[in-house]
Amino acid sequence: MTAPVIKVLPGNPLPPAGSAFVDDFSSYPTGAVLPVVAPERYGLLRTGGNWQKITVEEAFAPDGRLDKAARMEGGYGEGFLTTGAEDWTDYRVSFRLKTLEACCTGSHIRARLFLNGAGSRALEFFIGWDPINGVGLYKLAGDQRFLLLQRRELNPTANAVLRDRNWHDFVFELRGDGTVRVFVDRTEVVNWKDPDYNRGGFGIGPAGVTFQLDDLKVERL
């Protein structure tokens, strides 16, 4: 059997207007490596090491039902689970996230926005602890990184996401004019308009964190 080709971006099409791509991860076998069993939906941006820690496991839903979720774990400088294509724009990504373990100072959760197919350009959202504390946004080009926004006053929000082991709701809205809006538990935490980046896929990854991801939804704006 030929091994699946795992790309930085899988190249899946954006759902048609009025529809959505929804994944609750319940259809995959427990223990499956997500980009391996669904390469048509998910890619992998490897930024260091042997990064295969995106697996499906049993998880409790918010109402206590036993269900499944995607488990993501990694040290510093590791990768991202991705979805989308270079031409994606005017779309919304939403999901539920629960941190299981945050190892230390510097632990944070990252999302790559408007990610290109080579993995070399993107905006990067972060939420985490010192020295990357609160909520913020970087701009990436190759090995260059520029801090666009940091909201240290949102450190209580970051602490809740990383420490309380409850499910939290995340929403990312990415528009063709470069506007990025991010909501955590229905509160807007980022509103930014970038002059350079306005299309590309989406990725999410841990840094010194283990978390579960569930109820992923992608739809057009």
C-alpha cells in the first residue's frame, strides 16, 4: 500500500457558500495519526523534529459524554496541523479546545493564518504565558518574525485557556482585505488588517502544551 503524501497544505477546496466542512473526529480510529488517515483534509507543517503527535483519542464532551477528539502535543519549535489551500480567503474557522498539560513558562498555543503552501509566510496568533504572555499576533516571512500586536491585559484569558482544563471556543475570521478577527469564548481578542497577507490556509500547533481539539468547522464568510 502506497503511503499517503502529507503536504504543508492539503489543498482541499473551501466549502461552497451556504455549506461548511465539519469534523468532530469521531469517524477516525482511536490512535490514528490524523494527517495520515485524512491527507485530503489535513496537512502538516513540520518545523522541527519527528512530529507525528497528532492523534485521535477518546475525550469527554462538555456534557460528560465519552467522545473523540484530536490530541496535539509538542515541545518548542514543532509543527502545525493544517487545512486549506493557498487561495483560501473570506472564511471562518471555529473549534473547541481544551488544554491537558502546559509544561512551563513560555507554554503557548499558536495558529498560523493566511499560511502559504511552502509554509514560509503567515500571520501567527498566540495565546500563552510569559515571556509570550497574553494574546498577540506575529508576521512571518521565512525565518523573520515581526511582532504586530500583543495584549498583555488578556493574560487572565490566556491563563484560563492553559490552566483550567475546560473546553474553550475559538473563532478565526479571515477576510480578503487582510482583516483578521479572533474570538476566544465569544470575546474579540484580535482585530488586525494586514497590508500584505490576505489569502492562504490555516494551521494550529502547540508549544510546550498538550491539548485536545474538537468540533472543527470551516465555512465561507
